Amino acid sequence: MLYLLVTMLERVGIIVTVAFVTTRLPFFRNMMEHQRLQGSILWKMILFFGVFGIIGTYTGLSVNAFSFEVSKWTVSLNHEEALANSRVIGVVIGGLLGGWKVGLGAGLLAGVHRFTLGGFTALACGIASIVAGLIAGLIRGRTGKNAFQSLWIPFFVGMLAETVQMAIILGISKPFEAAFSLVEKIGLPMVIANGIGSALFIIIVKSVFDERENVGAEKTQKALLLAKLTTSHLRFGLNQKTAQQTCDVLWNEVGASAVAITNKQEILGYVGEGIDHHYQGQQIQTNETRGVIEKGKTYIARNEAVHCQNPKCSLQTAVIAPLNLQGETVGTLKCYFEREDDLSRVTEEYITGLAALLSQQLELSDAERVNQLAKEAEIKSLQAQISPHFLFNALNTIVSMIRSDPNEARKLLISLSRYLRQNIQGSKETVISLSQELEHVNAYLSIEEARFKDTLTVHHEIEEGVLYTRVPPMTLQPLVENAIKHGLKDKQGKRDLAIVIKKENNGVRIEVTDNGVGIRESRRSNLATTPVSSEEGAGIGLANINQRLWMIFGKASHLSITSVEGEGTSISFWIPFKREEEIYE
């Protein structure tokens, strides 16, 4: 019995060696990557594991059921002979990996073959092969992927299948005495050897799955890295500059011979092999690329389908994946390879995933652009507002001075024209200098000082070097207007207004203070956040100014309001030092 066990393990080693070599072939890897087993994939798995069962039969030991003489190699049996073999290993593994359909199919194929060889146990072994496949398939149905994640399951299933075979031999093979004697001699070695063989086979298959998962994890890690590296480029949309930058990044990470990005008409970016005849600005040449743009589905171009006009071009295979924006294909990502064997299914899916990732970044870029346009439109709308009440007061003041003081009336008309011109100009600009904003304020104050005669005094405290700071138009002027209109208008006696601009914490602090009537506590708490209706027209309220500062500089630039009833109000805000191009990035 010990000799038989050692010899059986030797034959199992042959089976395992064949399994190791076979599972490294692209055929096996591609077959195992399919999640749903149907059609040709199902038949391929049945054939594959059925053939392994047949190999297990041929590598078996011929045993005479009556004399118990053992012969190491045989291709046919006489009526007195039986086989000690490893047939159930292939059938069991097929059932554990593919389910009952694969197990039944592989068992039927291996069982029919075993029956044709004849021998004392031909029928029993043929039936046992089918039963073994069903048992393994049903266990796979119960345990799911755990059927091949744990080595104990295939070990015990292999032993169980062989034990069932021994029971079937006892029940079918005649005479019973010979069957019992045979099982007594070969039963235990076959049960142990096939259990060990099934576990070893699963170890090999599991290594294939682990390698695939490791490759997938590596690809995922690369995809996340590429997302980070390409975001800074594609956030500005799809053009020749951003496409070329993206191609440079992808080529270093994907492992393709060349990478290209196109729009609907031409190559926007290209890097890698063949750059001497594939170049930026070249028109799309292949119907396959046009087909991807039209249908929005990934296409694998092989050999002639690459359609390179240069006969010396080494690029033989390409994955062409669509780049989509708002449900429309706006371009393609093309990854070229020099040999078809360089392109695996995992790589194909990886490139398709990269195209989807780039499409998402284009979607975000487009959404950001639309949001920016909406924000700028809202800002310009706020800037364009002019208080009609102020305009009427200014005109009335000028009319009253035309006879009494024509020169002063002329000066006021000039100030009014400057004020209106700045309002119009401000609706066209996103940011201006503090110096320009102060000109607007001074034009407004010239008119108001004429209205209040000698009762309004304006103080300026402006630190050197701050006037070139960029601010949104119509930011300081509305604060001055609100101070005069609401704080100083009903003030009895001398009216003081101070404008202070000074450096503070890598930015500029702008403050407007008056000695007016002040603001009630109940009203002051939400004055900068809630729009307040005014009977005097459509001036820019504090809430609108606050909103514009938040939108452009963030909440650190919010309005700060302090006020004491009867003593006056101070309103200030802080803005950071920024270049004009940084404000609307």
C-alpha cells in the first residue's frame, strides 16, 4: 500500500506540473477572467478540465483485480484490470472553479473516456467521474469563492470524490469479493493522493488569481496616480497643450509604445514610437477612430486596421477608447503597441478605465468653466447696479447750482460723468486697482459734499504701496454711499467720514467709519448676510458686497461691522495680495 501511495503521489506530481505550465498560458488566464460562464467560455472550461481528467487516467497505474500486479503505464485494460489514477483531480477542480455545469461536463467527458478503456471497474469509474464533478460543483454553489480560497475545501472534496468512487466500485463491480479486495488495496492511497493533488492544483490556480489581483491593484494605483497627475492639465479643457501634457504623463505610466489623444478631427497630442510620422495637428486617418467617435465604444485595432501609411512603422496594435463630455464623444485616447501579445485583457480594461477617468476630468473642467461664467455674470450684474435716488439727487443739486455757482455746477457735472463712466467700466471688469476704486469714490464724494455744504468732512488715511492692490469694482464706493445715506443723512451737526486703507497680514484692510446715528443691534446681526430692501432704489447693499468678497476671495474677506447707536458705525474687510490672474483661477 505504501508503494502504491508513493507511486500515486509521483503521478500526481506529473499532473500538477502540467497544471502549472498550462495555467501560465494566456488561454487559461483569459478563460479564468470571465465572470459569467456561458457560450464558448463554458465549453472551453469543460473541455479543459475534462482533458485534465483524461490525462489523470493515462498517468494512472494498472492494477490486476485478482493478482494485484501493478503496471505503471497503460492505454487499455483487460477485464481483470483496474486503474489507480488521478482522474478526479481535473474533474473536481473544474467543479470548484466553474460550478456544477463545468463539473458535470468535465466528469462526463473524463468518465466516458474511462469507460472506453474497459477493465473490471470501467462502468463504476465512468459513473464516479460524473458524480465527482457534480459534488464539486454543488459545493462551489454552497461555498462560493471560498471553494478555492481555502486549501482544506479542495483537499476534502478530492478525498470525498475518491471515497464516493470506491463506494460505487463496491456497489457496481462484480464479483463483490474482487471489488472489495481491490478497494482495500488501492482505496486509501487514491483517497489521500487525490486529496493532496486537488489541493496542490488549487494552489497553482489561486496563484493565477492572486497575480491577476496584484496586477489589478497595481493598475488601480497607477490610475489614481494618473488622475492626480492629469487633473492639473485637463482642468483647462481639451486642447493641444493639455492633450500633449496628458500624453506625456500617460506614456510614462501605461507602458504602451505610444500614446495619442485626438479630438473629432485631428491629433491633439502624441508621444512615443512613430513620432516622426504621427504628429500633433495631423488629421485623423483611420475609419476605426472615426467609428469610436461615432459609436462611443472602445475598439482594438490590429495589424492593417492601424492604417499607418509609413511602411516602417513598428506599431501593430492599438486600443482606441472614447473621451466623452456630457454624453457626447469629443475625442479618443489611443494607446499603441508593437506586438499584439503586448496587449492583455487587463491592459485593455485599464486603458478603457483611463479614458473614462479622463472623460470625468473633462466633465469637471466643463462644469467648473460653466460655474465660473455664472459667477462672473452674477458679479457683473451686481456691479452694474446704480442707485436712481442718488442720480436724481445729484442732478437736482447741479440744477440748483447752475445759476448761483456755474463753475461749481460744471465741476459737479464732470464728477458725475466720471462716476457714471466708472460704473459702466466696472460692469466690464472683474478686478481693478484700489487707485481706480478711490477715483470712483472721490467722484461720488464730490457730489455728496456739494449736497451737504460744509457739514461733511472726509478723512483719508491710506498707507503707501497699497493702491496697486486688485479689488472687485464697486466694493469701496457702496460702503461710502451707505455710510452717507444711512449713517450721516439724519445726523445733526458735524458729519465725519473716514476712509482707512492699510497693510495687514499679507493683505490690505479697508475700513469706512462714520460718526452717524449707528445701527440697531437687532438689525446689525444679519445686515451683511441678508439683502435689505430700500425705498430709495437699487443701490448695492452690504449683503451683495459680502457675497462678492466671499465668491472671489473666500470667507476670510467677509464684512466686519461694529456700531453703537448714536455714536457711529465702522465697516471693514480684508483682502489678500493676489495677482489678477490668481483671483479667478
